[in-house]
Amino acid sequence: MKLRPVDFATDGIFVAGLAHYPKPIDESIAQAQAAAARLEAFLQSLNVEVEPIASVVDQEGLHRCGMCEANCAFGR
């Protein structure tokens, strides 16, 4: 990660300053400016991919009362 020191393993997450390790304030400010620049470039990209969210039923935890189905936010 030395080539992109403010990038996190997850796309769209950037770290700076004390999120890395204890460091002087001037280095923290420089990293914060770099993170802001990377965020701007990320937000300007037109190809932002979002992973779909899908519900999963835990078959072992079912009581067969139907409450989970009635209250499901996914409409299932």
C-alpha cells in the first residue's frame, strides 16, 4: 500500500492521520489533503459499482411462526 498510502482495502474508504499510526500533525494534515483528493477523484468517476443486497434465511433459526416473513424489508 505504499503506492497509495491513503487508500483502504475497500473501495471508497480512505484513511489518514492517526487512523494509520501516531504521527505529527503536519503529516496528518498532508495525508488528510491526499485523502480528500483521492475521494474527489473517486466521486467523479462515472463507473461506481454497488453490490446488491439480498436477504438470506437462516433455516436453523426458523420457528415457522411467519413473523420474519411479515416483517421482511425485502418483501419476501
